[in-house]
Amino acid sequence: MRVTLLLLPAVVAGAIAYALTPLVSVLARRLGAIDIPSSRKVHGSPTPRLGGVAVVTALVVTLGGLWLFRVARYPELSLGLCLALTLGLLPVFLVSCYDDIRPLRPYVKFAGHLGGAAIAIAAGLHLNDTVQLFGQVIPLGGLAIPLSILWIVGVTNAFNLVDGLDGLSAGLGLISAGSLAIVAVLTGNSEIIVLSLVVVGALAGFIPYNLHPARVFLGDSGATAIGFSLACLTLSGGSKLSAGLAVFVPLLAVGVPVADTLLSILRRVLRGLRQKTGFSIFQADREHIHHRLLRLGINHGRAVLMLYGVAVTAAAVGIASLFVTAGNAGLLLATLAGASFIGVGRLGYDEFAVLRSGVVLKIYDTAVIKSGFFKVFVDIGLAMLAFYVAVAFKYDDWELATHRTLLLNGLALLPSINLGVFWAFRVYSRAWRYASLDDVIGVNCAVCVSAVLGFVLTRLLFDSGAATTLFAAYAVLLMVGTSAGRSSFRVLAYLRDAGRLDGPRVAVYGAGTHGMMALQEMRSNGALQLRPVGFIDDDPSLLGRRFSGLPVLGDVTQLGRLIREHQIEAVLFASDHIQPDRLDATVRACGAAGIGIYEFRIGVHALAPGGASARAGARSARAIVESA
């Protein structure tokens, strides 16, 4: 019986929203609240955008019914939260409705959102003076009210900003409200269970009309209403949590819209600073997460499902944190943050492309860092750090309470040995910008010799019982440090070149040696403005295998399909062994698709016969190169 009472308001809200949405769509057309396609929009036909009226009406009517029956059936409902949701929603909804019909300036809409937040705060909905995180009490004091206002206004706008694909904002709101209901069930908060399920019901009734291709949009009236309602519910429900991530649980419940908003603000600020021009964090663009997914070739429906999956994952991490220790909750949050960092990196934002833009590589080219003197000091630091870590690991004595003498003796002896061996092995004369396998082997051999000499001299001069395993660990750590430092230029250059997102998408025909050379040329030569996406090869055994990070997509018989599926814009021939019929088939497929064709050539050609004539030819060739 109790479960029925909890679910009944959600069913009522869903039925109201489902019944009203077609009527609201007709009303929107009569009022002129139509979203017209433009360069910033992804839809292709005019679509009514007052769907939020149906959602908000379902919410308000259902909340009113709950309040009427609160004494007999829903005693857990409090006056403060109901007033915050209804009265606070009023200015937000009205200003957003007007904006759907006749666009308003951003500061006018912001004033309405701020007014709604102020009403909610006045009704008693705000953070407590303290919050819980990992079981620790964090005092907020006078910051509780400003942070509450910032949270409500921020989440309200976050759901509006993310409303760029059919079904995205409504679906994310449904996931967020559902996760809040689950958290409320786990914590025994009946009030949040009921109210969260009402939001779930209202969105569930609307979303069938909003899925791709959408028949009606939420509009600002719906997206901001969802954001405001969820902001209020997370504030009320989150204040009662005291385990796991606690304060982060509400944030994770609405994670995708908030992350997209913060990302948008940060990249707009960085873009303005980089270009040294004026900028506005409210300026609309096509650089949101969902826009980037579409640009990467992911279709509309799959992009929405991917973001749904991210939202479910973030909410699940918040829920799971309620059941684990503080340390494991922190590990969950760190894992999610790492995954988010990688995901944002794959979206290819130029504002965050410190590696791809080559900024770090320019630092490498400064006179100070290019000098051998700088490298000497780096090696001294690496040797000292490697020995400290080796001692700490070996004896599990990071504070060096009992092994201070051993460390000091090693720090005095090992750097000088290391520099002497490196000089003898001519490590400082190697050009690491173009490091080869021989260079890496050479420096590793130098490290091994340095460690052996250090071990022998330490036993002879300081400590006859010095452990062999200690110096073995020191050798491994120093090897990793020196190799990483000296190969970092190549790694950074690879990251910059492999992450380039400009230019037409090119498939390389031939996954052999010439294909690898062609791939390297496209990646390193930015002037070509070509972006490799994969290989085409006639060897069926190579299908699906990856070479230099790119897959073999198929053979030439599948080229028409590959062009469509992978949005290939050009084919580059990089093999001397392509059969004539295959060559003709490729040219025909490219012509039918209207895409470009390139050819990669490489070879050795004699300028003169051997002997003295060859030497003369070489001198002539050298003169040509020098004069070019």
C-alpha cells in the first residue's frame, strides 16, 4: 500500500504531461514559439518549443494534489520544500516562457533565476552550516547561503545549456531525478522519494514527444524548470547525507549538465585570454559536449545514449559511495575524474590542447632547456630522487627515521658517478629530438653501469652491507626517469600530431612500410592539413588490426561503405603494389563519393653512376639542396 502511494503521484504527473504535450505543441505554433533551424542548431525543421509548459503544469498540479492530501496520505511533505518548488519556480518559469516566445537578454533571464533562488532560500531551502565529506565535518558558516544561491542558479542554467539534442535535457533530468529517488530510498527520506518521483513522472510523460526526431522541444521554460527543481531537491536531500562522498552525491546526480556548463565557462575564458579579445561566458556556440560528439562522427541517437550512460555512471558512483569506506569512496571519485579527464581530452577542445597545440614543445626549444648544462642538472635531480625513492621503498621508511645516513651518503656519491658515466657514454652529445632505439639502449646501459659502480663504491666507502636490491631498484627508477625525460619530446610531438583534428579525413591505402611513412608525414606535417582515420588494405588477415594507433578498416571492395560509415573525405595511395583493377575500383568509388585522391611517393634515385662520377653527382646534389 505504501509503495502504491509513493508511485501514484509519479503516474499522475506522467499522465498529465503526456496528455498536455500535444495541446501545448499547438499553442506554441499559434504563439510563434517555434525553434527555427540555424547554423548553431542541429535540427532540420521548425519545431515548437514550449514543451516545458506541459512538464511544469504536471509538476504543479501534482504537487498541489499532494499538498491537499498531505495530512491523510503524505504527512512527510513539508511546507518549506513545497513552497520552494512552487513559488520559487514561478519567476524562473515565467521569464523562460517569455524567452521562448520572444528572446530576452541574458541578464533579464538571470535576474529571474536569481529571484527564484532567493524565494527558495527564504523558504528555508539552503545548505546547512556544515557539510559532510568522507566522514569529516566541513564548516561553511556564512558561505552556506551564497553557495546555495550559486548552486540553484548554476544547475538551473546547466540543464538549459545542455538542451541541444533531442531528448538530451529531458533524459538527463529523468536520470538525475531517478538517482535522487534511489538515494532517498537508501537514506529513508520519504519526502524526497515522493517529490523526485513526481519529476520522473512528468519527464517520462513528456519524453516520448522529445526523442529524436523531436516533435516538440522543452524550450527554456522546460529545461530551466527541470534544473531548478533538481537543484532544490539535491539541496534538500544532500543536506541529510553523512557517508561516503556525501556533499558530492547531489553533484554527481546532475553531473553531465554541470560538467558541460563548467567546461563551457572555462573554455570561453581561456579562448578570450588566448586571443586577447573580449569574451562572454554567456555567448552561445556549437562547442558543447554533444556538439563535439556529433563532430566526431557519432550520430544523433548514439550521442544522446552515450551521455545518458555517462550520467548513469556518475549517479551510480555517488550511490555506491554511500556503502563503502571513505578511502574507497575517494578512489571511486578519483577514477571517475580520471575517466572524465580522458573523455574531455578526446573531444579535441583547442582551448585545453596544451600538448596538441605544441606549447610545451616550444618550451623545449628555449636556449636554456636545449643546453647541455640544463640536462646535467636534470640528471643530478633524477639521480637523487631515484635513490630517495629506492631507499623509501626498500625499507618502507619514507620519513627516513633510521636510514638517513645511508641516504645522505648516496646523495653525495651517486650523482657524480652518474654524470661521469654519462659523459663517458657520450649521452650528452646525443640529439634526443630524433632519438632512436640505439639512443635509448645507450642511456639505459649508462644507467646500469652507474648503478653498479655506485653499489661497489658504497660498499667500499660507506656501508659494507648495502643491499643489492636497493641499487637494483635505484637503477630501474633512474632508467625510467632518464628514458622518459629524453623521449618526452618524441612523446609530446606524437600527442600533438596524432591529436590534430583539422583537415579532411583520410584513409591510407596500404598498411605496409610506405603506409606507416605516409601516416608519419601526415601527422608531423601540419601544412598538409590531412587527418588520417585508418587504413585500407587488400590483405584480409589485417582487418581490424591496428598500426600506429589506427585500424585497418577493410579492403577496396568495401570502400563505398567505409566512406559512408567513417566519413572518409580522401584516399591516399601509399603502396607500389596495388593491382590495376583495385586501383581502378578505388578511383571509381572516390569519384562516385566526390572525395579526393592523394599519392605518397618515396624512393632512392641515382643521380650518376658509381666511382668518381658518383662523387661528382653527390656534390651537385648537395649544391642543389643548399641553394634551395
